[in-house]
Amino acid sequence: MDGYHSMYVASRFRSETGRVALRDQRHRPSEAHVRFAFALCLAATLLVPLVSEGADRKESGGPWVVAARIIRNGEQSGSGVYLKSGLIITAAHLTAADAKMSVHIAGLDLPAKVLRQGSFEEVDLSLLLVDEEKVPAGLPRMELCEAPPWPGDAVIVVDAASAARSHIVSPQLLPYTLRNKFSTLIGDVATTGNSGSGVFDPNRKCLLGIMSRKFMSHTTGDEKDIAKYFVPAAAIRDFMPEIGKH
């Protein structure tokens, strides 16, 4: 996966311990992370055959996640998740309605149309469409999770090149002014995927949300990762209500 430098993409907020900043969470994975990714990903097609240890709503034991590289004006901007019928969900700050958009999915580069564009400040989601007839047959559909995650729940974060295990953390880690808006968080900031990555429930094999940003605390001479926020499945349903009708 291409490496990116972290950059500020929103205002800074103050807490008792210092300033908390929101950053676009793009980074180069560690060597250990890459090794783990090869164990989980079918690199040729970016299909991820993750093994469920609990309840499984799908009978097939094969790959159940399809990740895509999002390409804006010829440059990779992040990742996305294939849903069904040529639809790909990603983060809004990775796309633009007036940009030349394409995706790399299942080994193919396909032009993409922005069906709906959110915004980083409001709902950080974008819905892309590729020609379904050009998508390889048999790609698995992705379901949105029905139940919200709880602190401590195990999750898997999948981007266009790798996968990593993480867990849900409490919004109590953030200043109280941010907790309601950014309530779905994961830990393991340094070892999980970048913007547009999917956050998945490994037991129910469903999409919990789309990675949006990370929070960092800043004190004099020091900065520390706090958590990463993902746009939850409930917000995805509101953003594209038709997903629940098929």
C-alpha cells in the first residue's frame, strides 16, 4: 500500500490534558502488519477470507470482504468496500463529484461515478458506482450490521492492501463535546487501515462502518494517538436507504 503522511483535516479541540486534533488517518503499515495482511488477504484479488469464530449469517466459508482502492484524478486516495450491484462505499474526503474517479477492485481498474457525495464535516461518506457487468461474477455481497458495537468488541479493519484486528473503545476517551458525534471508535491506531477502510464484525460477517479520521492528543513536546472514528452502519443506512431494500 502506498504510504501517506498524516495531515490536519479539521479544527483542533482542547481538553484538560491538552489539545485533541482530528487527522486524516493515512499512514504506512508496519512490517508486522504487512505480514499479518498476507495471512488474511488474497492479494491478487483483495478478497479477504476471514474466519468467523461465532454466529455466521452466511453459509459460505469462502471470501466475504471485497476491498477497493479509490483513485481520484489518477492518484490513490484511500480505500472502499464493495457492497453489491456495482456499489462501493468509502469516505467523502477521498472523493469529489467533479473529479475523475475510478477504483481498483478484484484486479481490475474500473471508472466510477459518484452517486452521492457527503462531506467530511457532516457525513464522511461517498457512494460510488461501477459497471456491474464489468465486475467479476461471484463477488460476495456485504451486509450492514444491525446491532451497534460495544466497547471491547473485537473487529477487523480491512483496507485495499491489508487487514488488521482491533477492538471497539469507549467515546469516554474523547472530550465530552465530541462524544456524541464521534461515538464509534477503535483502538490500535498505528496498526489499522487508512481512510475509507471497512470496519467489520468478524462473527456476524457484516460491515460496522467506514473509517473516517483519527484523534490525537497534543501536549507540550508530545503527541499521542487516542482512537480512530468510523462512520457507523446506521449512518450508512441513512445515507443510502436503498441498501436495506435489496
